[in-house]
Amino acid sequence: MGISSTETTAMVVSDYYDAGRFSLQNFSNSSNSGLLECGQQTNTNGLPDFIIYGIFVNLIGLFGIFGNAISMIILSRPQMKSSINYLLIGLARCDTVLIIIAVLIYGLPAIYTYTGALFDYKFIVYPKIIRYLYPLACIAQFVTVYLTLTVTLERYIAVCHPLKARSFCTYGRAQVAVLVIVIFAFIYNLPKFWEIEVYNEKHWKYNITVYCVYPTELRSNEYYVTLYIHWMYFFVYYMIPFIMLVIFNTAIYRRVSNVRKANRDLQQLSRHQRREIGLATMLLCVVVVFLICNILPMVSNAHETFIADPPQWMVQIGNLLVTINSSINFIIYVIFGRKFKRIFLKLFCSSRLFVPGRDSPEFQTYDESIVTNTTNIELRNSIRHGHLNRANTISSNNNVHMSNGIRQSLKSGRPASPGSCVYYPGKNPARSPSLMSRMSNGRNSWKNRRENGDSTL
């Protein structure tokens, strides 16, 4: 049986990318010697590629896409609005992009390599999009690394320098940080869009038109490969952020440990302190998982930079770990994030599974906390100046009427007090008739005891 033109084209493109060891960590050194071989090498890693990429990357990536989508939905809720959650939303978005590209580069092509399925994608779609997917993957990986570093820096300031957190850890600064990282990632990886090019030409053996991928003159330049592809990639993507992550997270861990030792019973801590410690613990787990999953890719890149091409298994496992790291944050949020888990169960599970009390510290929403804090500040300021605005009165049905026209209903499970009592400093308190009657009876009883010589307290 003869070989069709489409099938021959597929063989050529497939052989180049399998032999060239295209990876998310780096482009292979095999392409720095001028013209790439086109269709003269065979793939000997069909089964390992199918197991690692075709099965594990696809399944883990599918879970990661859904998990990151749920994380973005929950973190975008009004009651979750904060600077740290905005950074985590950006991290989830970049992780999702990285997962999708990993599936398109590795997962789907590996299915054909062993089973013969997805023929059209492997040999028609894949060769046309690979030149754009690789730079986008590098951009997404860059943003993921430095957003993780930004999250760590934000927690370091909040935990170790809490007095500076109010001015540095703001929602606006988080937005600016994400924008700056994305712009810098695009500028840094811009040359990667001109590293490869695709040509149509006659196949060397079958004399039919095939797709062949060639390195551009830029990608073949020795100085470009040595400085930009190897050295700068190793330090910008791995060494610098890894060292900073270790330093900042060590400081966070020591601070949290000291607070726990000083307050072994967490009930001695304020609600804000417990929340900050819980958030720091959750994000510490995120960073630890990030470091663990990126150690092997860093070793693979260092091996390629300083020694020679790393073993194929190291590249395969490294790419799998990168996919795992981008897919696992949702699990960490559910395990360690109490408020995240509560909202997740409320949105996606039966309401009977988790019904928080009204007095739960995590029940209060963002808007409610603003109104409550505003009310408390106004009350304190009024008392400090020796008077209380008479417009702020508390009625018997537990409604608060504020001078700015805002009315907030304070629902409580506790029964209402027997009578209202509004106290104005420097004046006699206004008492309810029942209370005045009880006090009058008490004074008469005390007067009678004194007349009878009884002074027992």
C-alpha cells in the first residue's frame, strides 16, 4: 500500500519535533547547527511519550483547567476581593494558558504517535501553530514564576512588616504588578517569535510537498544561543526567582513559627492574626509545591547549559511536573483556605454539607466589613469628642440608622434586650420606664435597710 502525501508530511513534521526535543523549559541544542534534518530521523520514544504526555499530561491538564476555572470564579467573588487574591487570579490564568499549551504541544500529538488517532491535528494543525505556541508558553511560564514571587513578597510584607502592609499591599498595586510582569514577559520573550520558520518543499525521499521547520538565522547564531537561550534563561527563569523565594519564605516561616510559639493556644490570637497565619501557611504550601515541581526542570536546563543535552526521561518528567504544578493550586486552596472551601461548597455542592453560622469570622462579606468598620469609627470619634450624634440611634428591632443615610440591618440570633438605653457622655442616660421602676424600688429598699441599721453589701 502506498503512502499518501498527507501522511508523508505528517512523518516529516513529527520526526523533527520528536528528535528536536522541544520542551517548555528550553529549546534543544540540537537546532543550533544550521539546517535541521527534515524527515530523516525516526521517533523511538513512542510508548514513553504516550504514557507521560498522551495520558498523564492530558488527564492532569484537564483537571487543572477545571480547577483553575473554579479558582478564578471563587477568587473573583466580592467577599474575596483583596490584593493577594487578585494576584492568585492572575496566577490561575497563566497556569491555565500553560496547561492548554502543554496539551497542544505534548498531549495531543503523543496520542497519534502511539495510536494513530488525531491524524489531522498532528500533521495539519500542529505544524502551523507550534511557532506561536512556544513563545506563548515561555511568556506564560515567565509570568507564572514572577507572580509566584510577587505573592511571596506580598505575604512577606504582610507577615513580617505589618505596619507597611496597609500602604504596599493594596489592590491597585497588585494590578500594576500584574501588568508590569506581563509586559516585561512579552518583551523578554519577543525574540522567540523569530526563532523558527516553516517552509513547503519537496521531500527528499518521496518527492512530494511536505512541511519542514528550519531555524532562523537568529536561532542559529552562536552568541544568541549561548547568552540568551542558555545563560539568561537559566538565571532569569530559575536562579534569581528561586533564591528570592527561598529567602522570603524562610523569613515568613520563622515569623509564623515564632507567633505560634508565643501563642500556643491559637485562641489567644486575634481574628486578624489567625487569618494572616492561615493565609501565610496556604501560600507557603503553594510556593513549596512550585519549588519541588521546578527542581527537575532547573536541573535539566542546567545540564543543557553547562554539560550537554539532558536525558530524554529528564525532559519528559520535567514537563510533566510543570503541568502538575500548574494544575494543583486548586487542591491547596481547598485544603488550607477555609473561606475558599466554604464558598466552593456553597457554590458547587449541597448547602447541607456546610452551613456556617452567622457569627463565623469568615461569614462577614467585604461590603459588610466596610460598613461595620465605618460605623465603629464614627462611634469612637463621637465618644472621643464628648458627644454622640443623636441621628445614630439604635432602635428596638436592631436596626442601625447612620447620619450619612446608610441603613444596615443587623440580624442576630440573640433575643432583643428588654429595653433600649442610649447613653450620652456628660448627661443622664435615657432609661426605659421598666428600668427606672426597678431602680426606684432598689433605692427605697436600700433606704429602709439603712434606717434599720443593716449595711450588708
